[in-house]
Amino acid sequence: MSQPPESRDSMRVVRQRGEHTVSRRQMDPDALKVMYRLMHNGFTAYLVGGGVRDLLLGMQPKDFDVATDAHPRQIRRLFRNSFLIGRRFRLVHVRFDDKFVEVSTFRRRPEEAVPEPNSEGATEDGAPSDPESLYQESDNTFGTPVEDAWRRDFTINALFYDIRTYAIIDHVGGLKDLDERLIRSIGNPDERFLEDPVRMLRAVRFAARLDCRIEPETYAAIIRHHEQLALAAPPRMLEEIYKLFPFASAETAFHMLRRTRLLAVLFPEIDAFLDRGGRETEWFWKHLAELDRQTRTNEKPPDASMVFAVLNFAPFLEALRLERRQDDFVRHAGIARSLLEPCALRYRMPKRVFYRTLQLLDAQRRFEGPQQRYSRRFAAHEVFADALVLRRSQLLVTGGDVSTLAPWLAMQTDVRHAEPADGQPEERRGRRRGRGRRRGPRDREGGAGPAESSAESMGDAPLA
Ligand code: ATP
Ligand code: MG
């Protein structure tokens, strides 16, 4: 960073209890328990990051993270239900019934690009993985609260709520930026984005989700360095991509990604598709808007395969249109695969997600044409409900008649009611009955389920 944090702590602002709207009643009781126990044992404990930011904005935080001056070993001693995790075991997860609270020790510098330990306990770069040796090795990485604030990404993400005084402590100008709804890099944005290019994607995510603007210097740095995003580690990218969707702001986020040129790096195929400007490009945006609308009403965020299916749906329809042959036979699954594969390989998408996305796109042929077969086996298939949502979305987007889906909805209800008492899904019974059935020409792309044969080997392993 351009200036050492110490020389900048003149920026320190404290908003006392009563001068802000954050109350303990809005916080997770387990996060409060963690902070109080740290405090009662003589440590400093702050609520940090998205928890403070979202409460100040009047939003419900996704999770509550805690920062402290206690070292990981000391934190572990205080909480029996705690585990060391993360790069070089510098974080502690305190587990509760249905969740964990993440506790981190104040850090001096941003995270170095050190790979996560693999399942055998060694890091990919061959670094030792014994927790004790890592504690000693990493002692000089811990720092003061000021340093910890300065190693964070954006000013609004670096606010501390002090459990001892109930005050909000701001070392970086985050309160002012929050009032003005600005996403501003802490320190020099060029340096911060080169240090960790994923921050550019995070800037867009926060701007879209929190209805903020990206501060001009930060924005200009994203434009300058957007190509660096290609250097980020695939698993982190995949995680950040998913995080663009749960808050019903994907459409805004993708418009921003396109304007900042980040989309050209993130999804070059989709970016090129949008450049071509065919009639399907308009559908692309409408599908994202429709997904956001559903997300607002659904309890759960969209499944990862649904995310990729929606992103690739309009390009898929364009490819179908371009490839449709005289005899009207188009290999839907093949086209979907060739669209998805580059992205799946780039981000090491889990096989399960890849094949389910493929199935969702391939399944669309089942809803097409006057001769569509109202197959019970398809209606009992695991992807049916999501495939139907996608189909409905397409009808809405193109001004089609959603009432044409009534027979499918009736069949879906029927299949659900017919589910046997032993819980064996209709799909499996159907499969047994169907064994040995002659395969007609319409089955050339797979059996009862969409792209079914590929799905047999689904797992969590990445595609490559
Ligand atoms: P969300 O509500 O989406 O979880 P968040 O701000 O809590 O938003 P997290 O990814 O959970 O985001 O990270 C928690 C905090 O850790 C951030 O608020 C920020 O202070 C810090 N942080 C996360 N990623 C980075 C990064 N790449 N560089 C610097 N600081 C980061
Ligand atoms: Mg968070």
C-alpha cells in the first residue's frame, strides 16, 4: 500500500453507541457469545466486515465475522467447538448447531497467495502443513486493529463494531463512504487490484448488491486492470461468481461487468455473444431479470447449475437457431456441451454442476413443438422442476403463453402425489419399467431424462 497505515490513522472516526443504528438485538446470538467470551478473557473483540456494513445499511447480514487480538491458539483454547481453517490455519471456525462463526486474528498484511491445504494436509506448493510450525512461522503476520482495517478490500468493509463499548470504529473513511454509497478501494486501487484481482469482481458485486457506485479512481483502476482477473485462482472465481446471484442483483451486476470489461475476461463466450447482438441478447438480460425476480421470492438462492443454465440459455438458443438443420434434428446436448465446456474447464466446475447444467439446457427440447410428449418419467426426473422454471422464464421473456405449461404442472403434481410411502422416487421405478424399451429416433439424444447417460457419473470432482 502506498502509505503505512500508522501515518493514516488520523482518519480514525468513532461513532459512539447512540450515534449509530447498529444494535446487538440484530446480531446473531452465537456471534455475540463468541465476542463476549473473548472480551471476558481479556481480549479485544470486534464484529467486522459485511456484518457491520449490512447492519448500518439496514440490511440483514449473511454472516457475522469476528476479529480479535487473540491468536488462533488462544481462540481455540477458549472454544471447545472450534477448528483451525484457511490458508496456513490462520482462521478459526467456532461451530454451532447450524452454522459457524469465523474468528480471525488482526492481520498486518493482506493474505498472500498461498494455496489451501489439500485433503492430505499438505499445501499444493508443498509447504509444511503442521499447524504448530505454521503458528510460529506466521506470528509476524498478526497486527493491530488499524493494520487489520487497512489490509481489507473496500472502506465500507473495514468497519469495526466494538463489543466492549458498542461503538463503531472506522480507520479508513468507511462511514462516510457508506453514507454516500461508494465502493472505494482502501489505499491505492492499482496496487490493491494487482495484489488481488478478485477484488475487482468483488467491487462490482458489492456495488450491485448494495446499490452503490464505484468511486471514480477505483473504477478507473478496474478498467485499467480488468485483464488481470484472468490470473485469479479458479475456485475463488467460482465462489465469487456464485455470490453474484443470491441477492437478486445479478442483472445489475452483469451490466456492470460488461461496462467494466470484466465480463470479457470472466465469460468471454457470453461477452462475444452479447457483441453479436442477435435477438437472443435481449433475452439474456431478461432471463437474468427473471432469475432475480424469482430469487426475491424464493427462500433459497439459485442452485449453481441454475446459475450457469440461465447464463448460457440465450447463447444456447442462439446456437440452436444457427445450427438447426433441414430435418429439424439438432443435437441439443452436444451444443450445450460445447458452450459450457470452456467455462467449466476454466473454473474447474464440479462435475455435478456441469452435468446438471447440461441436463437443464438439454431438457428444454422436451417442452418444444406440437408433438411434445407429456412423459411421467421426465416429470419425475430430478431436474424437471428447474427445467420447467427455465422454460417458463423463456415463455415470459418472449411473450409466450405460460398457460401452455398447465399439462406439465398437472403431471408434476400427479407425480409428487404418487410418490410411494417408502420414499423411492418415481424416477427410479420408471427407469426399471423402461428397461429394454426400444429406443425410437426421438431418443437419440438420451433416455427418459435429459442427457441422462452423462449424469451417471456426477460427482463433486472438478471437470478437469
Ligand atoms: P458478504 O456479505 O458477501 O459475505 P463480506 O464483506 O462479508 O460480504 P466476505 O467475502 O465474507 O465479504 O469477507 C469478509 C471480509 O473480509 C470483507 O468484508 C473484507 O473486509 C475482507 N476481505 C474479503 N476478501 C478480501 C480480499 N480479497 N481482500 C481484502 N479483504 C478482503
Ligand atoms: Mg461475509
